[in-house]
Amino acid sequence: MFASVRTYRFSPVYIQEIGDKLQQMFVPLLERMEGFVSYSWITTPDGQGVGVCVFRDEQGLRESIHLAAEFRNAHFSHIGMTTPEIIVGKVGAHSSVSEPIIPLNTQNRENRPTH
């Protein structure tokens, strides 16, 4: 598997708009691509966003990077989103679950491992 990490900066006032457009418009495009595994979008309150994309093969991943650039230009040019810093590489370790294994219990945090 191959992954890319793309880091962007933008005004925090656009966090909701960006997340909505990515979920409703960009993610479905990725899901139709050959070799797609996963996509996550992470934001910080100060206007930094990170897109993490995983594909089974490098070709699909490279195509997703071009798709992301086209999508940014078409849908986020009005907000001043920066051109991303991009890291691309082979995935060395990976795991995922469809449901959380540990129930989300905020009262018992002191007993959880901290990695």
C-alpha cells in the first residue's frame, strides 16, 4: 500500500465548509478510484488541515494527488487555501477497524495505555 499526507493552511472560518465539501464531493470521487483504501481529513482550530490518503498501489495514489489538486483549485480557490506540502511513501504498518473496539468511556481514561 502507498499513502500521501498533504498539509494545507487556510482561514479557520472555512473549516466547516472545507469538511463538508470534502465529505460530500471529494470522498465519493476517491471511493470510485481503483485501489482506494481510505481517506481522512484532520483540521486544527488555527486553520491547518491534513489529508491522509491510502491506496493499494502507487499509481492510484499518484492519480489521487492530481485529483486533489484539481479539486482544491475548483472548490477552494476563493478561500486562499495554500498549495499543500506533500509526503508520499510506502505504508510500513496499517490497521483499521469498522467499529471502535474500546467503548468511548471518558470516566476511565487513566487506565488506558498512552503509547
